[in-house]
Amino acid sequence: MNIVLLGAPGAGKGTQAAKLVSEYDIAHISTGDILRAAVKNMTPLGKEAKTYMDKGDLVPDYVVIGLVKERLQEKDTEKGFILDGFPRTTAQAVALTSELADLGRNIDAAIAVVVDPEVIVERLTSRRLCHACGHIGTAAITECPVCGGQMYQRDDDKPETVRNRLDVYEKSTAPLLDYYKGADLLVEVDGDRPVDTVFADIRAALAKN
């Protein structure tokens, strides 16, 4: 099963992706993770991506598409995959369709997790990460409960950057809903509910495909 998971930053795509991976035993491909790893390793593409990510802007298509194309050719994607954070534009969706066709594959469903923008702003601006182990917590926690490391706020989780990210999403990514709706692949799910409730709706929708 090959799934595209859509939704604004902070909508809960990562959480639902983890549950889908466990349920269907397929690969989780998070472009956020791929990009952050490239930034951490200071690769040429990573350095370029960082200048966009720090401002909350979209990373250029050629950077993301190149990374995703390489990932889709790894062995663990043979049973299926979940694309989390890609495509983000219609141009990327067209490129993805072309790349998958070359690999003899196709998208089975595009799941859109929908959450009110103000709820997302509150979620992301209160998020903190541990410098040492990467544990995710809230602004109320200054010391990591897992390893005792220092908690910090990512540059792209600051209020002005979050609002810019949501604005960029609305302008550049929202048209994807129409793209996948036109392909009869789109399933919209209300993400402002308990995690298990959201997942139950996603699983039911996939069962119909």
C-alpha cells in the first residue's frame, strides 16, 4: 500500500504515520526527517535547505525530489510506503507520479489530516525538543524527562515562523487537495480529535480503497 499523507505542519501527520507503519508494516518516508538529517550532516543540499527551513519557506523542489527519489529505491519500500511531508506542491505531485511510474508503482490513497490553523499555532509554538535525545515535550518542561538533557525550541517552531509556514502551506500546498481529489484518491479526516479516533477513520477509509 502506497500512501501520501497530507496536512499542514503540526496537524499530526507524523503521529498517524507511525500508527500506519505499525498497522500495515510499510516504510515511513518523512521528508522532514530526511531534510533535517541532511542539515545535521551539513551536506551541500542540507546547507541550502537550512536557509529555507529557518525562515519557514518551502525547500526548492529539486532538493526534495532528489532525496525522495533515492529513498523510494531502498529495499524497505518494496511492500509499500507512507510519504509524510511530500509532495507539498502540485509540481511535486506530478513529479512523484512520474517517478513512481518509472518504478512500476502508483499511489493508492492521499489522506489529508485537517486541523484549524489556530490550533496548530498553539501546538507548535509550545513544542520543545531535547538537545541530547530528541524527546519531544512542551514549553512547561525545561529538562528532558528521558535523559535529563536541555529542552529547546526549534527555529521553525517560533510563532512568526509557524504562521509563515501555515501561510506558505495554504498558498502552495492546499491545491494538492484538488489534485488528488481529481484523481479520486483524496480522503479528508478531521485531525482535531483523539489520535486513536483519527486513526480509526483513516483505517476505515483505506479499507474501502
